[in-house]
Amino acid sequence: MIWSKVIRGITLLSLTGPGIAGNHFLFVGHAYAFLTRPEKKPIHLILAQLAFANTIIICTKGSKDITVSFHLRNGLGTATCKTVFYLGRVARGLSMCTTCLLSVVQALTISPRTSSWRKLKPRTAWQVLPSLLLFWILNSLISSNLLSYITAAQSTNGSGITPSGSHPYCHMLPSGLTVRWLFLTLMALRDIISQSLMGWSSGYMAFRLCKHRQSVLHLRSSRSQRNSSPETRATRSALLLMACFLLFYWADFIFSFCIGSFLTNDPTVLNMKLFLTLGYASLSPFVLISRASHQPPHRSAR
């Protein structure tokens, strides 16, 4: 038991510390670029919101695990439980929707100029701003049931059920069948639509990359032509990000299903669940930063 807590603490610290630092660096970099550059690119707003949402995920999940690890029961009142679980749920949905938008925008960006899809590409940041605001509104409404049914453990008489994994200090009160299925349906629709769009855009980007590679292979290009274009590098980054998201999402879903079905408290399973819950939020900024570091310096247009 002691070693499992040590491993859980190491896992938590190794993900939360670098994750917060990486997302902070990504958020500041793109927010600064958006505020200072005359050309307001959509990518700056999208990545800034993605980094902000991932930071909330790490902070809320980290705070829940810290209270459990150090038995800080007195620090979690009903208001704190509602806030932590609500913000965590909103941020997870926001991260998914923003990742989906990033994938779709990148797919539209590499579309042929003669394609009708290219006309849908946002030209400025102000054209994606309504979508980003809509994500906040939708995810806030979809998660609003938590504000009514989450409460601190000392406020219940043992009749509540623990939400989102094992947390002994916050409970979810029983809700009506209609309310439960309504919010589950809304969450399922959000996930299905977002991941369907991710799948379509990822498949389209992979197809365009293969077409581009085939055309390059038929050309006897110079060394400078062999270097991938900025669009190609950005597309590869988006594809890698999609793969990371889908991997962590479905692995987390499977582990959550197993924990919920078998009510297991095995330390190894719970530690893996912690890693999968925080994995995408903590590692995604480093995927983007590492890909950006391989890009050549921006050259001004002639």
C-alpha cells in the first residue's frame, strides 16, 4: 500500500508539474502572438484555448488526488467539490471540442485551392471566435447537472455515489432517471460528433499527405524542395495530436468502464487510470512545442 501511494505520487508530480509548465508556455506564446502580431491567425486562439483547458484539467485532477493522498478532508466543502468536479468536466469537453476544431481547420487549410472545402477555411481569428465561445457554452450546460448533485461527503448520509473514479470526500447524489439519461445523451452526442469530425479530418489529412508525397517522389527536387512545407509540418503535428488524443481517450474510457463494472481498487489499475486521465493534457503541449521547434524561422513575405 505504501509503495502504491509512492508510485501514485510520483506519477502525479511527473505529469502535473511539466504539464502545467508546458501548457503555460504554449498559452503565453500563442496569446502573445495573437496580441502583438498584426495578422490575427486562427491557430493562435485555438491553441491558446486548448492549453488553457488542459491546464484546468491538470489542476482540478491534481487537486483531487492531492486531497486524497494527504487526507485533506477538511479542505473540501460542498462548494469546493462542486467547483473542482464541474470545472474538470467542462475542461475535458472543451479540450475535446478544441482539438476537434484544430483538426478540422488544419484539414481545410491543406485542401486544394480549387476545392469547395477550402472556402470554409477561417481566414482570421475572429472567424473561429464564435466557435470557441460556443464550446464554452455547450460544455458548461452539458456539465451543469454536477452543480446540483455533487456534494461533500460529510453532507451526505452515505447514500451518494462517487463520481469520476474513487474520491472519498466528494459524492454525487442520486438523480432522476430522466435527468441522468438526458445528460448522458448530450455527452454522448458531443463525443460522437467531435470524434467523427476528428476521424474524417485526420483521414483526409493523411490522404493529402500521401498525395503530396507521391507528387514529390515524381519530381527531381533540390535540397530545399525536399524540406517539408509549413503546411505539411503543421498537418503532421495535427495528426500526431489527434492520435495522442484518441489513444488516451479510449484507453481512459476502457479503464473507467472496467473500474465501474468490477469496482476494482487495484493500485496498478488506479495508477494507470490517473496516467491516462492526465496524459493528453500533460503531453499535448510538448507534442506541439517539439514539432514547432523543427520549423525554420518565419520569413517575411516579399
